[in-house]
Amino acid sequence: MTKAERETLLREKLEEKKAFDAAFRSGSADGRGDVQDGFGAKYIAGVDEVGRGPLAGPVVAACVVLPENFDVPGVDDSKKLSEKKREALYDEIMSRALAVGIGSADNRMIDEINILQATKVAMRQAVDQAERMLEERMLEEGTGTDDHPAISHILFDAMTIEEIQIPQTSIIKGDAKSLSIGAASIVAKVTRDREMREYHKLYPDYGFDSNKGYGTKAHYEGIRRCGITPIHRKSFLKDMKNMV
């Protein structure tokens, strides 16, 4: 595939993902858009998380509200992108997004309430932060209202959170279908990866800079040699015999 062909393909995928989100913005997505009378423009938020599977470190969630005219190709499920590409897209998203929220639940919370509930805590934090940021932006622009939340619909990647009162839709493999969820996936991934690289400086025997806390051979060997660190999830390490 030539460079021109790759660029054309990326542009086509961008338009497909924008159209996916636009269906919720307009209320045409199988009737799930919940258009609010008198509210005006719809603000669609995408939410995703990273770090549910590692043996160490936090689970991190991001909530991203993109403008309708966001035109940066390449946004996708963060796992499909190289680190260099994720970093470049992260900068574009952070500079162009209308609002970004980041939430985190550390290993102690994961051990205390389990990974699913900790993920939901991180997601609620991310949504709350993005909601506040968007509210402040709308007040500055004179478009705010007390009648409705700033975010009018949330797209989650395979998750629902009943405690959040904003209308929401759970989308299987949403980070590959929705531009907003894909953007959130990238923000969450880059944020967590940077944090794990910092942890590597404190605990250099586990390969956190490369494995990001996942159960690689080098990570298991580090645990056997040096024991666990303060950022390890003890509930994930109950049976050391299964570590291969």
C-alpha cells in the first residue's frame, strides 16, 4: 500500500467514526440519542480505560469530548497503535478536545473493591472532571445552562455505570468504532504508560518501563527475586504457583 493509499484509508476511517458519533449527537442512533429539547448542540463524550489486566499499577480511565470538526486521522483503539503514534495523537487530542477528564484507581483500591468496581470509580472520576471542564468552557462562551448537564450523552466501551445520570450507551469494541471512545483510549493509555515509566525509576527490577505492569517473564522474575512492591495488586498475586 502506498503512502497516499494509507492516508486515504485513514481519512475514510476517520469519517466513519465521526459519523458513528454524529448519529448519537443527532439522536438518530437507533433512537438512543436522547435529544434534549432546547438544549442546543449535543456534546458527546467517549470513555475508555486501560490497565484492568496488569499485576501492578493503577487502572486509568479517560473521558474525552471532541468538537464536531475534529479532523485528525489515525485515532483508533490504542492497542493497535505504536507508542510513537499514540504520543502524537495524544498531543493532538489534548490540544483540540473541548474537554478531557482522567480518573485513576490505585492497586489498593483494586484489592479492596475488585478491578471492575475500581474501573467504574476511575470512569466516574473521568466523567466528573470532563463535565466540570466542559461546564467552565460553556460558561465562558455564554452557552451554559442549569437545565441539563454539559455532557449530553456518554459512549462507553463495553461498560455501563448506573450511578452516572447522563444518558449513556455501551458499545462493544467501541474504541474501534467511535472516534470519541478511541480518543479516550489513547489518552488513558498514554497517561498510564507515562505513570508506569515513572514507577520503573522507583522499582527498576520489574521492567515496568516496557511491560507497564503486565505479567511478562521479566516481571515474574522480578517478583521472585525481589518480592512485591507497594504498587502490586495483591489480589492478583494470590497464587504464585500459577506464575510462569
